[in-house]
Amino acid sequence: MTLSHGALLYEGKAKRVYAVDQDDRVLVEYKNDATAFNALKREQIEDKGRLNCQISARLFEVLERDGIPTHYLGLVDETWMAVQKVEVIPLEVVLRNVATGSLCKQTPIAPGTSLEPALLDLYYKDDAFGDPLLTEARLELLQLVTAEQRVAIERLARHVNAALVPFFRSLDLQLVDFKLELGCNTAGELVVADEISPDTCRLWDLRTTDPQERILDKDRFRQDLGGVIEAYGEVCKRVQGACPNPRNCG
């Protein structure tokens, strides 16, 4: 890495964020940590950080080409990314195109049901409370966002879904659902932040119908299916084929 970093500002489950000598940007280091169930399950998986960094960079550029603002500035090296400094909104925005996972455990909706339009759920981003699902009334009570911001968040999230679904389909991947984190940069603009990777997206391989083999995302870790790094590597290979040369900030 040729761009030096300053103090560690924040360490999360999968990334570290460092200061640099410019107030409006930071450096993000992608880690090899794999976690699930609010980090109750944890493991080190060699090369995971590099793969997620490379996938995320290219997907941020896919979004940019569709006019979607992101915090991404460019890669510094294989596991480091330069991004705009943002104040993250304490919400997890989840878009579901196909019913699976917690939705099917909490409702009578059958697994595999197509959801059109995509179901948008908001969760309170706080591990201490277990990232609970928010109703409209709770969202208003907590005053996490204004009514205008709430509308802007949904509009942006649906724009992301509209860009990613056909992109992944072109790679023979189905975007089942995904989680977004959003924030405001120093100019006050709402942008897509964090990462977009098999850690945050459910991706099914359309080249197979086997219900386990098709899983190319973090569910392989959650469900002890094995082959986690092979699945992430397959996603990276396909994304790289469509987006071979991401920006470099090194």
C-alpha cells in the first residue's frame, strides 16, 4: 500500500477504518474475519478480505455508472479501499427479491416466493439490541431519520436494487436479497456506504438447481456448508469478468 494511513478510527466485524491526512476521506481495510448471528459465530477465512474488497470496488463502480452516489473513491491495494468519510445512518436497509431466511421463519411466506415489488425492511443497527426490525411507528419514535430522509433512503435503495438485479443476472447470479448501509458525506449527500459483497448479499448460482450448491454467499458460513472461499472466489471471478479494471488510488 503506497498511501499511508493514520489512526484507527473504527473496527467492525469485517473492516477497519483509518484516518488519512484529508478530512473528507478515510481508508478501509477489509479483514478475513467471518461472523454470523451478531458475531456469536466467528472464524478467520484466509483471502476473504481481498475477495470482498475486490468485489465491492467493482460493484460500487456498477452503481456509479447508473447514477447512484456511493462513498467509494478507489482501491489502494488488494485489501484496502479509499472512501469518502460519511456519517453512517444507524439503519440496516434490507431489500428482498425472493423470500428466504428470516422472512420465512417469521411469516407463512413460502421459501422461494418471488417478491414483486421487492420487500424493503429497515432494522435498527445496534448489536446490543439484536438489530431489531423497525415498524414505521418505532422509526418515528426513535427519530433516527426525518420523513424526507426516509423517502430518500427507500428511493436510493430501490435504485440500487434496480441496478444490481440485471447486472448479477447477466453473470448467471440471482440477487435474492441484500443489506445496505447508507450515510451522508461531508457535503450532506446521501450515499451508499459500507460494502456490497457476498457478506451482504444473498447470491444464488443460476447455473445449478441444487439448493445447497447454488449458494454463493455468507449462508455457506452460517449453515456450515463449507466452500466459503470457493463461493466468494466464483462471485469475484464473474464480477471481474464484467468489470476488470477498478479505479486505483494508490
